[in-house]
Amino acid sequence: MFGLADCNNFFVSCERVFRPDLRDKPVVVLSNNDGCVISRSNESKAMGIKMGEPFFKIRHLMEQGKVAVFSSNYSLYGDMSRRVMSMLSLYTPHLDIYSIDEAILDFTGLGDADVLRAHGKKMVRDINKGVGVPISLGIAATKTLAKMASKYAKQYPAYEGVCLIDSDEKREKALQQFPIGDVWGVGRQMLKTMTYYGVRTAWDFVQRSENWVRREFNVNAVRTWRELQGINCIKIDELPYKKSICMSRSFPGAGISKLSELEEAVAYFATECARKLREQQSCCGQITVFAYTSRFRQEQPSDLLHQHIRMNVPTCDTAEIVHAALECVRRHVVQDLYSYKKAGVMVWDIVSSDAVQTLLFDEVDRGKQKKLIQAVDSINRKNGHNVVKVATMGERREYVADHKYVSRRYTTNINDILELKV
DNA sequence: TCTGGGGTCCTAGGACCC
DNA sequence: TCTGGGGTCCTAGGACCC
């Protein structure tokens, strides 16, 4: 049996831990640049605020005091996530962290349904008490079913946060009431096809033949189809390292028009990618740079920059990656008449640092380079992020723009710690 | 005026091999 | 009516997830 633990309205819940006055109030958390809504409390969902809704469309609600708004505070959410995960790991011999707010627990051999339910309820209570974040736990024979169960656990308060699917009868009932579009693995495109064929619930879906599923969709859909019938076939890999790393941002206001500004941003993104590569002891073989103008501003000239470079030898060296990224920018004709709203750097074709294929006629002294990187990393670790950096990055420290409603970093910055007045 | 960011996996089609 | 057969590897694009 698997347990799927999902934090309810995670970012909002994190904010509420330090703002108990907002417990039963409508709350939303915004994306970078205060762009759009990415987390909603149940109360804001009930008000009809949609996931991904642009902030400007609901600003009036905030101004009327009807909804509390927060900019995203990833230092806080990341730290709260670590706390939740570390508590979750106490309740299973094996924990797979699936995302910032979700994890899969292996409950194999832990006991019968009653034991599991009691175990799960204790876990949910303990985490609520220990971290302050509400959790929903679904338990079933497959991960897809457990995910479905966790949604039921969230939906019905009587379950006290835990829903268990442990018999064919329960599975059948659960499938019959579950909209097909809410099934894990069914996205927008698949939903369209399903609707066309009159498949409305998860139950309708499993009534179809395997051949039909394979014909209309692909092997992933077949896996989902099997999982819904209790056949375990989705493996969540704990990848030792990421296969691609991307760093990108939207620019606020009119965006960026000057080549020099675009270069600064790209140099910064490339620096961060290189740092993340080294963090997981890996090197990248290829580098992609992209930038584009607003897709919402039809009347302005539009442009798409998309260039990539293959490295002779996989690298994690900041200077080398920045250099390649800037080369990508310079290959493209950047004109002042374009306002780039978003840009980013992606590094991929990633290999482990100790498995790099070297080049016989390599022109770079990699030993020397390595020493330099280590020295720079060690200075930056001691003295702060990017204290030593490539000059192209300019004076700007980070590309976070508007975050007017950001909360304090209560748990990760000593200056932001809560003060109690007695 | 204002519309996020970061990932993985699969597939089709082309280039190549014998 | 007819066009050989069987492979691998690579890549771009599209699907999905949070």
C-alpha cells in the first residue's frame, strides 16, 4: 500500500502558520512579480478566484479588504516543506518526495486497514501540531489511486485527513464519483478526447478496453488506466540529479529593450545554472538561451530568441557557461524596438562530474579552472550569494521585481524571526 | 499597467546502419 | 498491381506534473 500526502493549499497554509488571524479568511499567494494567483485558501476558491488568475483582475477584491494577498516567499515555503518532509519520514521506512508539497510513503507491510488508518490519522495530527500545515493523506494500492484518495480526504472533513481505498467496492465507488479530468496523468488534451468519447468519470475510463486507451493516447495513459484498476505500474524515480536545469524570469513593466540589460540578465541566469550544476556535482553538455516579447501585446513588434550551444567538454564552470550563454544572445539580432518580457537559460545534457568525457585536444586547463571555481564558491559561501561574480552580471543582485506583499522569512533569517510581546 | 517557474517523459520522423 | 526489411540514434515538440 502507498500513502500520498499532500499539503492543503500549501503556500497559503505556510503564510497562515505565522498569521493565525487569517485562518478562516480568503487568502491568495501570487507568483513572481506578483503576476498571478498560484495558491488559494478554500475561502478564496469559494469566491471564484481561479488558479493562475492574473492579479490585476482580482486586485479590487484585495482593495476592498475581501482577500488577503501575499507575494511568493520561497525561502519560507522551502523551509516549511523540509520540515513537513522530515516529519513525514518518521511514519514510513521509505519516503519519495514528489514535489514541494507532496510525498509518497511506502506503507507496505505496516498492517491492515484499521492500523493504516490510525497510523495515517496520527501522522496528519502530528504534522498539523508540529509544523502547522494541514495535510491530506490518501492510502491505496497504487499511487494514482492514493492521489485520488487524498483528494477525497481533502474534500470530506469527516475523514479527518485520511482516506483509504482498500477494497474493490470502495475503489469502484471512488472511481464512479471521480471526474476524469481530475485523475493524475489526465491533462487538458486528454480531457478533450475523453469528453468527445463521453468518458466523464474515472469509472467510465476503466470500462474502456486497453486497446482503445493505447490507440487514442499512449503508454502513459495505459499506465494510468492500469493504476486505476489497482495494478501498480508507476515508478517515481528518485533521480540522483536533475536532467535539465532552468533559470528564467519574467521582467516587470515594459520589459527589457537594451542588449546590455538582456546580457546582464542572461549572465545572471547562467551563473545560477552553473551553481545548481555544481550543487548536484554535475556538468552540462548543452546550453540553451531564450527570450521573448509579450504574447499579450499583439500591437508591439514580437521576437523570439532561441539559441543553443553544445560544449566541447561538459562543464559546470560559471565563466564558461556565461560565455556560451552570451554567445547565444549575440548570435541573435537584438533590436531596441523589442521589449523582452521573459528570458532564461537552460542547461541540459547533464552528466555526473566524475563521468565527464574529456577531449584530446582540449584548450582549457580544467585543473586550473576547477581550483578557481572552488575558490570562488568558498568565498561566496562565507560572504554571501554572488559576492564574487562575473562582471557582465552588473550591479543588479537578483531578478526579483515586484513582490510588494511578501511576508517575512520567519524561519530562515534571524532578523525576520517572530517577536512576542508579553 | 498588470498574465509564474521548474521539471520529466513519450513520440514521430529523419538520418543513419547493414 | 507493383515499391525490401530490420534496426538504432537523435531531436523537436508536445503532453503531463507541481
